[in-house]
Amino acid sequence: MGGDVGWDFEREVNINGRIINSVVWKNLWRTGAARRVKLFIWKCIREINQTRDKLALYNAEQELQCGCCGAESETIEHLLLECRHARVVWRGVNINIDAVRSNCTSVSEWCTSWFSPDSSSDEIWLYTLMIGAWIIWKERCDAIFQGVSLNPLNSVHKINYHLHSHLKSHNIASELTHCSLSHQPPTPSIININVDAYFDNTTKKMGTGLIIRDETGACGGIKGRFANGTLNPEERECMAIREAKEKSFTIIHIKADAKLVIQSITGTISLIQWENRNLLKEIKHLSSFFSLCNFTFVSRNDNQVTDEVTKSVRTSERDVELYDNYSANGCSLLAKDFNVATQ
């Protein structure tokens, strides 16, 4: 669609018997949301999203099942209001989707209400709705056309990431950017998480490892993840650090032997390869959800258990998650690391 789609900016539009006031279009196009987000919401109001029920009108062989859950016919109402994936995502960003469904007969009606003259002026609420709907649609497309597996928690993180970016660009989210990116030593009640990644240049296979400790140095768990097709070791180092986030924790101290990555997180200049910088931004964003989040570079000698986990995961190509019954070698390394941590 060429040019500005706001050609109906100044006029009323009849959509299935509902008159959309020109104020709605004005308020929509005046928001500071990204153009792609506004365009998607415009299509929602106009009821012209290319959902499978719409495509089936022109193709008798078109599959009708929802591209996210596969359980029901894919209408825009099902996709955004009824699909189990969408419902979990909306609840994850504190939207009462049950109340929405009971009060609105269509997605068009719901989206229209966001821009009505008597609608809430809360920009955080508005951007959450706009970005949330767009992310659900975008991930539906990724699932259909790229075979991506959907995870509601990942969707919530993406919504929060884009929300933070939108609000920051309009200087109304300074209170959200309170994360600590310093080299301060651990404090009482802090959860220490050692992170490492092991990369095979030939096969492009990689293992990542996390060792979770309390403030006394005692091990609270070991996690290892296998990955195939990684571009470079730096990418997995970033991804390993990104994985070091536990919702049940409020104060964490992440330690890794990836010096350039840690320096890029805690400093003002990015020292890592350009293709990994979006991961870096996401790590900094996720840090803001903790009361305190510190990052520290440690030597490989002080990160031996995590190093052992990553090598084991890469070799076996199997994920690991242990909270007790550690191997003899693991116990020996844990004891050595404990002595280092408590010296």
C-alpha cells in the first residue's frame, strides 16, 4: 500500500454498520507508536487483516485452523481475544482479556475504543494494547511461515521490550530504566548466577550453562542448554546471559567470563559484533525488572563448574536441569568454586 494510509484521516467510515468517527483516525495516527504497529491497528479497525477465514473466501483449499493454537477457525477475534496463546500473553501484561471479550463483540470495536474521545489518556496502557496486538499477530505469522514455536513468556518479554523502547523514545519511562549495571560485590540475599557458553567452530553447536548460588555460595541449581546453528561464540555468550533471569528472584549478580560482552553491558560503548547488539539491548531491558542486577567479569578459573556444564551439554546434545544429586566431578568443582567464592 503506497503513501500514507491515513487517507481516511479526516472522514467518517462505515464498517459493518458502525460509524468510525474521524477523531478515532486522528488519535490513531497521532500516537507515537511505530508506523508498522499503527498500520496493523488500522487494519484491525477496518477489518481487513488477512486471517485464514478471510483468505478462505478466495481459496476453497485454504486451511482454517488458527495459526497459533490450531484449535479453532482463525478469525481476528479468535486470534486476539480467544486463542489460548493470546489469552496467556494478555494476562502476562496485565490486560483483563475476559472483561474485554465480554464487553466487545469484535476486535474492530475494541481497537476503536482505544482512540475514542472518552478513552483513557494513559499512554502506557494504550501502547501495551497496540504493541500487544501487533506482537501476537507477528508471532502468528512467524509460526505459519517460518515454523517458529510459540512461547507466551517470550511474547510477553517482546511486548515489554517494545513498550520500553516506545516509552523511552517519548521520555515517559525514565522511571523504568533503573537497572544497575555495575561491578559492585554481592550483597546479602543476592542470588549469584555464573554463566558460560561453549562453542564448536566446526559444527556450530553450543552449550550454555548456569550455576545458581545463594549469598553463602551454596549451589541452588545447575542448568544447561544445547543449541545448534549458532552464528558465533559471542552470540551464545549473550544468549546465555539473557537466560540468567529468574522471575522468582529480585536481586541477582550475573558473573561471566565473556569480557567484551560484560564490558558492553556495563559500559556506554558496545564492543561486540553488530549482529549481537539487539541481544545486548534486550539484556539491558530485562535487567530493569529486578530490584538490583549487577554484571561482573570473572576468570575462567573462577567459572569451572559452568564451563564443565557447557562442555557436557554440547557433547551430549542434551539439556540439563539439576537441583541435587550432582555428579562426583561436579561436586568437586562446586567445592572448589565455593572456596574461591567465600575467601
